[in-house]
Amino acid sequence: MKRIGFLIVFFNCILIRFAVAQSLTVVENFKSDFKITISSDAGVIEKQAASELQAYLQKISGVKLPIVNDLKGNNQFVIGKADYIKQTVPDINFNKLGEDGFLIKRIGNRIIFAGGTEKGTLYAVYSFLERYLNCRMYAPDAVVIPKRKTILLNEVNTLQVPTIKYRETFYWPSRDVLYANWHKVDRNKGNSSQWGNWVHSALELVPPMKYFKDHPEYYAERNGKRVATQLCLSNDKVYQIVVSALKDRMAKNPNARYWSVSQEDNGNFCQCDQCKAVDAREGSPSGSIINFVNKVAGNFPDKTINTLAYSYSVVPPATLKPANNVLVAFCTSGNLDRGKPYHLDANNSNYVKNITRWGQISSQFMIWDYIVDFKNYTMPYPNLAAIPVNIKYFVKNNATALFMHGNYYGGGEFAELKCYLTSKLMWDPNADSKQIIQDFMLGYYGKAAPYINNYLQALTLAYQNSNVPLGMFDNPNDHLKDYLNSANSSNYLSILTKAAKSVVGNQILSNRVKRVIASVNYGILTNGMYNAISNGNVLKNTSGKLIYSTKDYKRLDQVYQTLKEEKVERLSEMTTTPEEFKTKISGIFNGAEKMFVPNNLALNKKISLTYPPTAIHAKYAGNNALIDGLRGDLSSGLDTWQGFYGGRFEGIIDLLKPVTVKSISINFLKTPAVNVVYPEDIKFYYSADGKNYIEFINLQTSVVERNAQSEVTAFSVSSKPVNCRYIKISAFNKAKAPMLTDEIIVK
């Protein structure tokens, strides 16, 4: 029995020695006889791949391997084109690698990097560094490169071919070219862009400044009139102009693959008889779009012509199918709950049906998914759990391209984590998302990782227990009674305080934790702004200013300083800068007239609107936005301003009882860049019974706020005191252009 045991031990020792013998020693005690081999006619990507491998191996081991063109001998990293690699590995099927796929394979004492026709070879190098040498790039400024005096490699065999051909995370880390290449994501901006132009391109291709005066028929017909909002897609001359414009652009940018022929960002599509007939036949305005874009695409068989399924065009056509070289980008806009997987939410049945149908009829199909709160990039936003499930669902429905729309402008709630996770999952939708998150947490937050994890879990659980939808234009106060209520926010800060204590003395990790704390503080401060007015009562001290504690001022300073350190450009898609945010909150702290409206007799009374506001403003501002006590300014978003299309506004305020009125005012916003205008005529009335109105006649105007693009003006009247219960304000502009207004002040 002892002899048998000895034989077993002896045999195991042989296996262990054999396994060690099979290890490939690339570097030993800071020395190496390895070389990196590329073809003498290697392309830009192969040369870049070789240089990157050389640079990172030197950072890891201190040894700089030579880059040569000689395949003779062993101990080589072989990087190259199909014909070059086949000299070493003749059985590789390069056709299966496509554009970005790759094979990393050990053959004897050689490591082979075989890549697809685009960036496959470069992606192979970065994957090798991650998988076999434990390098990481969590963010452009968070790179992990282990130091080793010896590098041993055992079995190396990795084949990866992405299902999703075009992958873009529209988060700020991917603005960094190295980060984008490392994580295998594409970019629609910069010198490496594959796009000749970007979306909402209709009026760029047929500019109204050039054509509208003499040829209004090139543009959309609405209510019998031609308006330069969209193109008339049944007009053959428009087709000719678009084709000509694309030819000119392609001649100047021949390497761009994608060219967009897509609707503008408004709902005023053409309703002329010809366009209407196509749309009626196809059951959707997408009918005239696909009909037009297919014709255009026929002129450019070697290019991909992009268009949108967005807003009014999300429903696919009944019979038409996009041409093989048309890339339809289906946008997940609308009232979707961003915290739930879309297809698992019963409220999304129409979206699910549309995604499914577009995927069935399209040869190339992009999903444009919105994964951020566009009004509050910094606000806690628990949608992380839904992202992996949605990506798998998109792939199941034949998505060949993904555009994950995050925050491109710096900072933002868990931007680094969400960019990292999304990039990994677009490359491999079946990757373990929990493992990716855990790896990121440990690598990015260090000792604080358990606490950051606990915070994220607490945030997600609070949202899931609330059953309140997570919108893409939410304010913190939309969740004041659920996951951002006072108790939850206090709990989050308690957890994050422990996270901060765990990394005291490490400035880099402390700064990363500070960003998470700033997100929670941002929610608390913003909620405090909306809570400044509660049931018509404002907390004031004897001087009439709002009461805030020293803790609130410190909270504001913490958020502002963190935003500045992160070099955040804006806090929302509406261009709220850190300075504007600080000014707004400070104004509330100090009872500033700019936002808070004291002594307003109309505050929280009743208002009726003769003409309904736009749907999006009604949703986010609510019907009482004009009398909620917070005045809109240039940094305000959809939650504050009330919008009216058609150039008409009329509102009647019931003050609930007779009162003495001395003045009335209302603010309007002017933004010429998007055709938001002031009223040309405005009238103020008062009434005792709500039937018989008397007009105020001494109209006054004064500019309240101005920047290079926009301004806010107060339109007001004042008179001797009058006794009344009802106030009516009417305004219009002859151009029927949009008007934005807020706030009605009665004193």
C-alpha cells in the first residue's frame, strides 16, 4: 500500500514537472529572448498592435522586446495579415473573423495574433493583456498594469468574433481613443470616426437657407402650408439634391462608411397628398422614410445609409423593407421605465412589437438605447441591472449595431462603471455582468469597493420596491417619495461615509468615492430646491430669507468642488454648467428672486389652459408649472418651462377668492437657434366672476436674464389696486412658432 502511494506521488510530480515544462517563459528575471514579428508590409493597425504589445510588456516587466520582420526561429509574438499568419498557421479561417474578430493562439514557442480586416489585430493585443497578463483599463485615468520580473504563459487559445458589428458607448471615457480601442468600441466623432455625417441630417443635406425661399415645396406640408421642419420625401427634386449632396461629401471623405439620411428632431413630418398616401399604405410615417432612403441607398451600394426609427417613425412599415445597405437605428425614446428590462415590462408591449418587427425586416439593425437621465446626469439613477438584460434582448432581435447613449460631457453618476460594463457587454453580450461589475469595483474603488457595492444594492433595491418608473428626463423630486426620500438618502450617505473612511490617505480612491457622495448630495440639494415651497408655505427667518443649515452649504460646496475637479462640462443635456447649478442652489439658499417667487398670490391656486401645452412639457413640468413658485431661468429644463406650439397661449388663474391685485407678470424664453420666440402680442385681464374681463393696458417688458444664445424677458402690467378673483393672460405670434413661458406672478 505504501508503494502504491509512493507511485501516485511520484506520478503526480512527473505531471507537475511536465506542466511546468510546458510553460512558455517570455521574460525571466527582467530578461527575454522573445521578439515581436510583423510583416514588412504591415498595415497601420498591425504596426499599432505591435507597438502597443511592446509598450505594455515593457511596462509590466521592464523589458523592451524588439519588433522585427523575420519569421525564422522561435520565441515570437507573431502579429499580422492573413497571408503572413498563414505561413505559421495555415488552417486559420480568416473569413470567420470578419472585421474585428481575432484569434490568439499558442503554437509551440510562438503566440499568434490573427485579426479581422479592421481592428481585429489591435483588439487581440488588448484582450491578451487583459486575459493573460491581468491588465485593466477601468477609465482613461485608471489603468492597472501588474509589475512582473517573470512572465510565464501556459495554454493560450482565444477566439472572439463579435455579434454586434458596430458598438458605441456615448459616455465620456470613450472619448479617449486608447480607451475606445482597448474596449473595442466605435466612435462617431473625431478622426477615427466611420461616419461621414451624423443623425438628424435632413436639413443639413437640403438646407432651408439655400432652398426654402424659392422652393418651399422641398419641405414638409403641415396644415396646407410648407414649413422647413422636415423634407417632403415624395418630391423627386429633393431626392436628387440629397444624392448630389452625399456624392459631394463622400468625395471629400471617401473612407467614411456610414452616411445618415434621417429625420430632424421634431414631429412635423410632411403631410402632402403624396407622402400621406405612402404613409397610409404602410400604416406609419416610416413608410415614406424607408421608401425615400431605399432610393438614395441604391446609388451607394458600397456605403451604409443610416436612417432613424424615432418619435413618429418607430412603427415599421407594413410592406416595405429597408435595403440591404440601409442601417435603421431604432431609438428607445418615450415613456419607458429605464430601470426594468424593456421586454419584461407589460407597459412596453408596443415597443417590444416594434423592435421585433424592425429586427425581422432589416439586414442591418441598430438599437439606439438611452441609459442616462438627460436632465440630471449626476442624479442617482439605478438602471445598472437592466442594461445587461436589454443588450441580450437587442441581440436576440437581430441587432447588428448598438449605440448606448450615456453622458458624453464628463462626470455623471457611475459613468465610468456604466461605460465599462456596457462596452464589455456589447463585445460579448453573454459575459457575466456581475463578474464584470465586481472586477470593476475592486479595481476602481479598492478597499471602498464593499461599501460602494452596498450603496449600489441599497439604491437598486429601494427603486425596485417603489414600483415608480425611472424616466429619461426625471428630476430627483420625481422620486422624493421613493428611492430618493429622506430616509433612503440618509442611509446612502451613511454607507458612503464608511467608504470614505476606508480609503483615507489614498487621494485617488478618496476622489472616486467623493464622486459617488456628490451624486447623493446632488439629489438631496435638488430635492431641497423643490421642497423650498411646500403647500404655499416657505421656511423663512425674520429677514425673509429661506432657512438652510450649515450642512446644506457644505453639501453644495462638496458637489460643486467635485464637479469642478472632474472637469464636468454640463449637468444635463440642456447645458446646465456646475456654475449655473451652484448659482441656482445658492439663490434658493439666499431667497434669491431669480428662482423663488415670494408673495405670489397665484401660487398653487387653480389654472386652466385654453390651448394645451406640448406633451413633453406637460409630462415633465405638469399642468401647474406656471404657478408652482419656481421661476424658469436659462439653466432650467423641461420641468420648469411650459411649452406651447402653434404660437398661442391663454391661461386663466382662479385665485379662489377675491383679492387685491396691483401687478401681474409672466416670463417668456427666447432661443432663436431652435425657433423659440417671444409673443408678438400679449394681453392681461382681470375679472370678478370669470365671465366679464377687463383689460390692463400699461404693458411693460424687461430682460431678466441673457446669454449668447438665449434670453428671458418679463412681460408685466401694474396699476392701481383692483379687486378680482380671476386673471387671464393671452399671447400669440403670427409665425405660429413655439413659445416657452414661466412663471405667472400676481401681487
